[in-house]
Amino acid sequence: MNVFLVLSTGLPLGFLCCYYVRFRRMDMAIEMSEYFKCILGTLASDIIFWLTWLLEKLGISSQIKLLRWMASVGEFQSNPNFHTRDEQFDNVPVRIYEPKNPVSKPGRCIIYLHGGVGLIGTIRAYAAMCRKFARESGTMVVDVGYRLAPEHPHPAQIEDCMSAVIHLLKEARNYGVDPNRVVLVGDSSGGTLVSVVSQRLVARKDLPKIRAQVLIYPATQGIDLTLPSYQQNPMAPILTTDRALQLATKFVTDEPVDFRGFKKNAHVPDGFLEKYRKWISADCIPDEFKARGYVPIARAPFSEKLYKIFEITFQNDTCPLLSEDDIIRQLPETFLLTCEYDVLRDDGLLYKKRLEDNGVPLTWLHLDKGFHGIMFHSDYAPFQFKDAAKAMGPIVDFIQKC
């Protein structure tokens, strides 16, 4: 009995202490209560990833399918202030959150392209976040249920998002929406999708212009994996560097991958980084973001195998940073959110520079205590972080001005 008591209390306390030390070593300057939210959230995330990996190895179920199911807890909350319904936009499933008392008609509309690496994000998983945006902004929100990999490989995700956005732009009046007040919003890989859709729509002279785009800690490249934020945040809350790369790998292949080579840019052809150094390089990152430690890493020898696996990384549809200036300068007004303790922080900073260099109106908010995924639980009171509330206000203000 004494042994059981020691194990049942000692092991959990040991885990909590390990995670506490892990975040303290990163010099995360947050309050103690926020520390414990980080610890509990990250511990739960790690357990879920480990458990789903184990169940897949035992042949019980696919890890990706289990992660999708576990991420969908947000759907089970309801809100009497909304009309919520599921529809099809040009054969793409969408969920519409419409305030019962909209500010005006025709009004603005948020089209939400959710994150999840194109693997695990679903309409169900993002129900809470979409409710939050609809409630705070008094705006109709349309969450696009694009097809997911690996069942539906790239570019199915982009094709579905394009189809849904174009459908709404064409049929906006039928939904009580002003087609000139459509705002695209996306987090993480959803930010990638928003960037790509916005860039593609630049050439569509037959459609109303997107009013604005909101990019929440977006992924904008997968080419240079030695940027400062990749080095500084290997054990960041929720999304570690290895987990980010593992999920990105699952998006493109089931083959085993040389991660050590991948993390040192072995997938990049000789001369490519030099050619695009003006857009994708640690030299483009302000020195203040290198203060927590950055050492240039020599690129590993080029691997033809890795290049073929990650070939889509070098397309504009997965790397918005590669688009030419004549595309970038036509993009709509943008709100960009970056987080200090996020492996993708520098992806956002590089895109910020591209937008600024091309004269795109930009509102930038950097959360110096934030981490990747901090906004995901913004509608769950026990798991809300102060920095998430700090970010939601400016984002909503930006949207309400559109």
C-alpha cells in the first residue's frame, strides 16, 4: 500500500516538476498560474500523442484518426446566441455560425480556415474558436471543412478552400453578406491556406476582392529549418520542433524519414537557399529575436530522397514566401500574430518583412509570452491564457473595422 501511495503521488509530481524545469530553462517569463496551465496542457498533449502512437503500433487505429477524434471535444458545447448549421459550398462541407442579432445586413463575414497540419484539424475541433470569433465580433463565421491528408493528399486542401471561398464571394448576398467585407482568418497551417488563397485570388478579376486576412502564427515555409525559432523552441509548449516536423512529414508521406538530415536542410537542393536568401534566411530576422540563442548551422549534404519526399515544400501553394513581389504587393490588409515560444515564429516574421517591403497595410502583434496553439482554447475558461485574451481584442477590433 505504501509503495502504491508513493507511486501514485510521486510519479505525477515528478512529471510536473520535469515540465516545470523544462519551461524554466526556456526562460518563459509568465506568471506561476500560467506556468501550470502550460505544464498541464503540454503534459496532456504529450500523453495523447504517445497514447495514439502506441495504439497505432498495436494495430488498433491510425494515430491521425485518433488525434482527430480527441481534438473534437469543442463541438459538444452549444450557444443559444447563434444559429449554427452545416451546409455545402460547391460540394465542400462548411459550418456557419450566425449571430441571432447581427449588427447589420448585409454584413461582414469571416471565412475560417482552420489549422491542424492538413491532418487533424476539423470543423468539430474548431467549434469553440469559431464561436469565440462570432460572439466577440458579432460576425457570421464560416468554417471550411476541407479534405484532410493522408486520405486526400495535397493539393486537395487548397482546392477545397478555394472552392468554398469563391462560392461565398459569388453567393454572398444570398447569405446576407456584403461580398466586399469578407475576411479570411486562419491559424497555423490554416494561416498557410489563407495566405495561399489570398495570393491566388489576386489574379481573379471576376470576383470581389478579399477585404482583409488574419494570419495567426502561420506556417509560411518549410525550407530553412535552422532559423532561430527552430533552435530556440525545441521543447516549447504543445508544439515541439520534432512534433512539428513529424506532423509535417505525415502530411506528405508514410515513409521513414531521416529527421537529422531534414532538420539540417538536407532536403534543399544546392544553391536554393542562396537564391532565396533575400526572403528566407536568418539574416532577415531582427537581432532581438536571436537573443535567446542562435548559432548558424551548416547544411547537411543534399539528399535526393528527402527532396523527392518534400518536393511540395518548394511550391508557392505550400510556401507563400516564394511568391513574387508583384503578387505580394496586391495582397489585402493583413493582421499578423506571432508568438515568442513558437517554432513557427520566424515563419511569421519573414512573411511580415515581405508584406512590409511591398507596402501591404499590416497590423502586427507579437506575444512575448505566447506559444503555438495558445488561441485554440480561447473559449474554454479553465484553459484560457492571458496572452490569448490579449490577442483576441486587437484581432476582433481589426475585423470590426473591415
